[in-house]
Amino acid sequence: MPMGTRKRRDLSRARSALLKAILKSERLLDSTDEQVSLRAAAVLAQLAGALARLAETLDFEERLSALEEALALEPGARRRRSA
């Protein structure tokens, strides 16, 4: 069973929001106010980590879906009920 459309859409929206925040933070790095530029750098570091985790999650979900689909196609495969 492929990853759900809703989950994929939610992850895509989260990715878009993170990218938008990253772009805004990048612009703030050039601020003449040192505190603003330092805060923007800290925020960028956090956003980059969140984006990396999101990419890992999406990759994991896609690989898991592919494995589940492959197992379902194997001869003699029994369907398990979710707990």
C-alpha cells in the first residue's frame, strides 16, 4: 500500500513552509542589526535540521511503502492486521 495521499500532502506542505522560512531567514542574515542577523543564523540552523529530518522521514515512508507492496506481491503472503 503506497504512502497515503494525505500524509504525502502534509509532508509536502511542511517542506514548503520550511523552505519559505529558510528563504526569509537568509534575507535577515544581511540585517544591519547584529542581533537580528545572529538570530537569523540560529534559526537557519534549526530549520536546516528540521528540513533534513523531514527528508529522512519522507524517504523512510516511501521505502517502507515499497517494501510493504513487495511483500504483498510475494506468493503465499498472508495479510496481517494492524494493531
